[in-house]
Amino acid sequence: MNDKVKTSVDTKRIEKAVTEILLAVGEDTGREGLKGTPGRVARMYAELLAGMREDPKQHLRSVFTENYDEIVLLRDIPFYSICEHHLMPFIGSAHVAYLPSGTVLGVSKLARIVDCFARRLQAQERLTYQIADFIMNSLKPQGVAVVLEASHSCMTIRGIKKPGSIMVTSALRGIFKRDPKSRNEVLSLMYTGNK
């Protein structure tokens, strides 16, 4: 897992590359609608890939000692990421659960951890593991369960062109991997109330 945090984005270099792409597809880069496009695209990539410049450990500042030994679940966390294979977005929902071992994390921090890892060039499978492993290694809970559901534009608007298809990935750690009863409970909670 590459958790190295990149410190900056070379927007000028992105602008030059976008200009080259526009020229390569036969566009007139001087035309009114395209004049600011390289700069807009550079700023867009800086925003969409901001997680590359973010250390997820900053979200562990809101850890509280709590004698709570039942499942903590944040369901339906919207996320977006960029597929590293085609540089196209995939968009979906994350469901993140853990079984505490004496400490709990501020609820918004679960969503921030998802965003931190999602806002990088990604593969959905890796993203799922990164979220689960980070929470497991940082909080040391009894278990972690992460399920991601996403629609990949590299599959829905190009290639096979199958809009409406959803890719589901999961990562189970600790008790949720070892114990079928706990696994069934957490997965049932994740999908209670979902369509």
C-alpha cells in the first residue's frame, strides 16, 4: 500500500499536458470555449486528488475512551474517486463498521477517512482495503468491515457501456472475518433499509 503523501500538484505541467491532448484530438486550443480549459482541468485534478496530499492520521485526533462493545456503523457515505486505469471517475457509497476495543472515533472522522483515501488515483479493491486496514491498524478494534458500492464511468460510458451496473467490494478484518455470526450481523446492519 502506497501511503506516501505528495506535497503539491504541478498545475502548470497538467495545463501543458491538457493542451497537448486537445491538440492531439484535433481541437483548436484558441477557440473561446477551450481558452481556459487547461487551467480548469489542472485545478480540477488538484481538487479531485487532494487525498494524495493528506495524511489520514490527522483524522485520529477525535478518538475517545468509551466502554462500548457493540458495532459502530456509518452507512451510505457518498464518495468519488478516480480510476487509475482510465482517469475517469467512479462514484458510490461506502459502509464502514467497527467493533470497538475501548475507544471510539468521532463519527465524521469515518467519512473523512473514506474521502482521504478515495481522493487519490485508485482501484476500488485497493480503496476498500486501505480504509479497512487503516482503521484496523489505527484504532485496534475487535474488527472492521468496509463495503463499497460504486458505478464506474470507465465501464458505463465507454468500453462495454453498461450504465446502472454497480461494483461491490468488501474488506473484513478481525472478528468480522473470523466469526460468521458477527460477519452476518454487520452485513445485515449495512443493508438494513437500503434499496
